[in-house]
Amino acid sequence: MATHSDYSDDDSQPGSPVLGNANNADEIEDQEALDQDNEHDSQSLKSALKRRTSLPPMVSEKKPELPEQPDPQTLDLSTLTPLTPEIIARQATINIGTIGHVAHGKSTVVKAISGVQTVRFKNEQERNITIKLGYANAKTLHAQEMDAQADIVFSDMFPDTLRNPSFVDCPGHDILMSTMLSGAAVMDAALLLIAGNETCPQPQTSEHLAAIEIMKLNHIIILQNKVDLMREDGALQHYQSILKFIRGTVADGSPIIPISAQLKYNIDAVNEYLVSHIPVPVRDFQAAPHMIIIRSFDVNKPGAEIEDLRGGVAGGSILTGVLKLGDEIEIRPGIVTKDEQGKIQCRPIFSRVISLLAEQNDLKFAVPGGLIGVGTRVDPTLCRADRLLGFVLGHRGRLPAIYTEIEVNYFLLRRLLGVKTADGKQAKVSKLAKNEVLMVNIGSTATGAKVMGVKADAAKLSLTSPACTEVGEKIALSRRIDKHWRLIGWANIVAGNTLEPIID
């Protein structure tokens, strides 16, 4: 999948103060001196410019040869696996999320493993926090291959690649819980970051762990970060507090690895556990393609000529099926409007797959797992600034229905995570009330939901924005408490009212 810097809405790049005018050197040399006194100065200027333009060309980094992908038209899907060399060399096949409290080192550990800085946007760098979902890929190789070619990051012996994961870097701030839940929708496993220089658990440590339990994530590796800031006895006490915290949770029994992401201590052990502890997910290559969109971009530069304009790009992860170049696709719910009576209408977006990218690698086809970019002919205005976030992409006419109301069986947490009462105890979760407004996360969609009716462990919810989903899907429930959305439980969709899309 292409990186943020390729598909960012903030495309202003600083120019080079030395070489910025080198291309205009001939124009300056053709100008006549205004008087004889300035002749010497102009000569000095010309010679200096000539020296600038005579700099040797920058040598582009040579990339290893990638195995050629088979022809998508003659592709036998029954022979594909997530570890097929032609696939794993070009595309990540497993999504691993980084979760945990704010400033516990999630982005730093991704950079330590992959070498990619996921904090890219200006407002993120100014605050030094993750706001949007970050992503990076990193192949995991045999140690002897890395030793033999220590001057490069990846070995060119792709058939022996063990894993090719995509890292989904989630924000840890409490007000960005919705973004974290969107990222959890595409995760196959998670790295839980716990900083050793703070008590365990912190509020979002508990909340994120509950969130991935809701999303049925069973493969977790716990990283005890910032051990370089701890004393030996303090590290042991902190380790015991982690064991106490995870007891009885989905993370019970997970490996705990002490690391320093900043100094890259024990990162090799993390890579080893990524291979040995996290299995390759079982994928369905022969089903209809179903892709969850978690980012979308307008890749056109400001002031681009009309003939150079390109369609929007959707970024996300394929859950099932194989997406090929030239496929006719549909994006649901699409353009949402209201008619004269105030009823919601949906017009799905139809297009064709123009390009497939995994980082900088061009693909002829894309398989489930890993984060990819899908180039389309969709109006880029519809894609800029993550406007397709939460939508679903697939073959035309093969996507699930669009729901405006859903009936669910729900389960509430006993206590609010990260919220304490005046006496210092964790606040209890109150029952659902009729007409209250919740936030529900359906896949990567975050939308408001008004409680129309509630009875025992069942409820009927009216969605603020329509969602493309299906019966049986698990969703997260959040309630607004002290101006923040707090996770209060989860639910399973058992029925609902669908909306017939309008096809022009």
C-alpha cells in the first residue's frame, strides 16, 4: 500500500535552497549586465551556478528484483496461499495492529521494526501523537540472510521470506478511540504496548485490550517498552503488574517481551515472536472480493493539468476474495443524500480498478491480508481527506446490503474502562435507555445510533448514517461520557431494515 507521503492531502514539500534555481541557470546567464561595475559580480554568479548544475546526479537506490506475478486472467485461485512466493514478495498478507495508551511507544516500535515513520502529517508531528491510522510493511527473513546482506534492509531471496506483515498503527489518545476501533476491524493480531515507566494498567491500555477482545483478536504479543528507563527491581515489579492485569483476559498467557523501541533493544526477539507466535490467517481466495476501506486519498497535486488528473485511491484491507486489475467495482453505501420527504437515499459508486499498489509495488492482483491502495476512476473529490472511510469495496452487485436500522443482541461491560468515580473506583456501565444516542463501530464505519427500543439483552438501533454490513457481524458500542466516547460493550447484528440503493 502506498505510504501517507505518496497519497497525502498535504502535498507541500520544502524545496532545496541549493538546487532550487539550478534549472533556471541558462536564463540567468543570458541576461546582460546592467553596467560594467556589475560584470565581475555577474561572472562570479554565473560560475557559481555552473558549479551547482555540475553536481553529479543522485543515484537512486537499487531495489531487488521481485518475482513476476502470474497473469490474473489465467490465475488458478485454488493454488494460492498467503505464503506463495509471488504474493508474499510483493504484498503483505497479515495485519498486525499496535495498541496501548498514549505515548507508550506504538509508532516508535513500528519504526524500529519496519524503518517507516508512520507519524507523517503536520498536525501529528507538532503534537507528537498519532491522529490518523498509520501503516508500514516489513518483511521478516532468516537471520543468516540478513547477516549476509547487512547493507540492505530486505533480502532478495524472496522465496525464503517467512512473513510479510502490515502494521496498523493506532492512536492511543482517549478522544481517538473511534479511529482505533476502525483500525481494529482489519487486524489479524496485535502488539500491546505497555510503558515500563508508568503504572499498569493505564486507561487506554484497558480500553484497547477490551476493544480487540470484542473484535475477536486472539493473537497478542505484549511489549514491555522503555526498559532503558527502569531499574532492575522496578522492571520485575512492573512485569508482575502486567501479569495481574491480563489475568482472565484474551491476553492471558501471551508472551511479554521487554524492549526499548527507541534504542531498538530486543526488536529481534519481537520479530522472532511475530513468526512463531502469530499464525498465518486462513484466507478465502475464491469468494467474492470484499474490502474494508480505512483511508482514501486524492493523489493529484494542486494546479495539475486536466489531462494529468487521476482518479481517487481507496486504501484498506481485503477480507475475502482476489481483486484484479480491470475489475468492475462498486463502493457502498456510496453517495448519501435525502429526498424531499427527508428519507435517506444511497447511490453506490461504480468504477474500475486502474491500479493496485502495496507500498511502491505494482500488483496485477491483490489478495486478502495486508494494506493495499486501489486506484480507481472515481472523482477524486469523493476520495480526498478519508471521505470513503468506513465504506466497503467489491465486485459490482456482489456486496452486502445497506442497513439503516439494525436489531442486535448486546452485552455491556460491567465497568467503564478509564473512568473513575469521586471515590476512586471504576464507574459502572448503566443499562441502555430508549432514545439515547450511542456510537457504533461496524467494520471500519463509525456512526451514531439512536436506541429505538430495548428489552433484556436485545435492542433496536436507528443508524445516523447507513452502513454496508450483514447479519452476524460483531459491532462495538460506545457512549458519550464527560465529552468523550467510551467503550461500553458490543453486540451482534441479528436483523435489520435494508435500503434499496438508487442506481442511475
